[in-house]
Amino acid sequence: MNFLLIFLGGGLGSVTRFGISLLVAKTALHTGVSTLISNVVACLLLAGVIFAFHQKNLVPDNYKYFVLIGICGGLSTFSTFSYETFELLKQGMIAWAIANIVISCGLCLVIFYVFTK
């Protein structure tokens, strides 16, 4: 049953990520922004579920597989973040590449700090 929950959640997370990329592709700063949004949304979701599970015990174990491994796993991706940052560096957009690293990592760390302190 857990494999099915992870499978379904992963598909939902991947489709959500694709939808975010389609929406952001219409903007001027598309490289890296959709990945940033996807990673931040995944971190918010992950931190919220972890908080609800640990602090309030509101989340059944089955939902952890569906949301934490499935949806968040399909929604966020470190490999795309790394590739897009590399592409920004290759294009000479060093400031944007550094900003991408700092904002992505910093914002996601702040999210976990806020939810788990």
C-alpha cells in the first residue's frame, strides 16, 4: 500500500512541478524561478506535515508516505536546481546564480527553522 501512496504522490508532485514551470515560463526570469518556487512549496508542505505529525499528531502514517516521499519528492529536485545554477554561471549570470543558491537554500532552511523550532 505504501508503494501505491508514494507512486500516486510522486505523480501529483511531478505534475504540479510541471504546471509551475509552465506558468513561470511566461515570465522574463524563467531560468531557475520555477525550480525555486517548486522547492519552496515542497519545503513548506514537508515542514507543515512534519510539524502537524510531531507537534499535533494530526497526520496518519499513510499520509507521510503520500506527501513527504511522494508529493515532495516529485515536486522538488536538487538536480534541476544544480543544472539551472550551472547554466546561469555558463551564461555569465554570476550574480543571479549566487542569488539562486542563497535564496533557495536560505529560504528553505528558514522554513524548516520556523516549523521545527
